[in-house]
Amino acid sequence: MEVRVGRGLFLDSVGRRLEKGQGLVSRVWQTAQSFVVDDYARWPGRLSDSHLDTLNSAVGIPLIFGPKVVGVLLVAHTEQDREIPFDEIALLSQFAALAAIAVDNTSLYQEAQKEIAERRRTEEALRWSEARYRNFVEKSYEGVWEIDHEGRTLFANRRMAHILGYDDPTEMMGRHFHEHAPGIDLDGLLTPAAAGQEQRTEVQDRVLHKCDASTVHVILSAQLHDDGDNDRGGATLFITDITDRKHMEQVLLRTERLAAMGHLAAALAH
């Protein structure tokens, strides 16, 4: 418990923390009931602070909101033989009820402000993370192609658009996977693996059709989306263009064949 507001003799007590069992305030807090002391200086439960020796009568009233005590209202007099009448206690009780609502509203407001601040920090961190991820994806040498469970394009980075011959990724939006990959089984690609296995499939040396009807050789890797229902939820495809490598392999293969034929012809000549 901490003294938040003090007037008169209690002005110097603002900020003081009280433990359970200390003084009138603690008793009221623990019992959730009003308590009146007619002679505070002789009350056995009083605090041992010398600056409170001038107190005479005092009353503590709990600030109750719902099922909990949210504070304590303490009023005291220093006049000798000054008792606190019942009608004054009743009036203070009505004020305490209003004060309890105000205290709880203040607490809710502070909690709401903390939640808003935390949400803002989370949103800023998320925006930073998304921007960083987007920058990474956009500058990646690998094509990134996101499709839904029906095979419609949801997203493509610039590298992916370039691989398929588009000038801008937006030209791919909404296009079906089979427009560029007629030879790949979409159902098999999007069907989750057995439980506990990695939800990623990789297919080597596939052929995709570019927007101008020419073809491109790629390595295709698919990261399945988890829709939480153990069903097809779309996928993010990672595409690596290996057309130049395939051409080089074909050139080397032809060269090797020509060399083999040359050796064979030389052997026959001998």
C-alpha cells in the first residue's frame, strides 16, 4: 500500500509504503470494513511515528469496487475530545464509493495506456520486421512466388516476375499457377506431408513457361502454408533459374559426344 494523496498532517506521508498490519489503513484494507478510533494516541495498533502523536479521532473507510478494495480513505482530527459523528461517517462512505470508482477508472486508464504503448511498440517492431523481410525478399536472387490453395498468385517478388518474363510483379497477381507450370501436379505440391514431417517439398529441374511462351528450367521448392486445419492452405514457392546451367550442361554433353566420335573415327582410321 502506498499513500498517494495527503492533506494537512498527512502531507508528509505521500509516497510512503505501508506493509500489512501497519496502522489503521492496513486494518481497513485487510478487513474491507470501516473502522473508527476515538483516541489514536492510545490505540494499540497505531503507527509509531511521532508526527502522528497529535491525532485524536480517526476513521478509515475502504474504497471498494466490485469484489476488491482499491484504496482506503482516512480522515482524522487533532482537536481533543473531537469525535466523528455517524452522519459524517455516512457522508464519507458515500464519497468513498465515488472515489473507488475514480480510482478504479484511473487504474484501468493507466493499464489501457500501457497496453496501447505496448501495442504500438509491437506494431512498430512488426512493421520493421515486415519491411526488413520485404526488402530481403525483393532483393533476393531467388524467385519468391506465393499462391493460395487454388493455385492463384497472391504475391511475387521482382526476381520471380523477371524469371517468367514480366516487367512488374503486379502483372502476375491473380494468375493461376498452371499458366506457367502446366506440367507440375498442384494437388501433390500442396498436399501436406505426414504429421511431424517438414512441410517443404523440392522438385529438381522443372520447366516453367514464361509469359512469351518460351521456357525456363528451374529448381522449385515449396513451403506449405499452415492453415491450422491439416488441409491445403497454399504455399510459398522458391524458384531458382538454372536455364544457363542446363544450356551449359547440354553444350558440354555435345562436346563430349563429338570428342568421343572423333576418338572413334581416329581409331577406325588406324
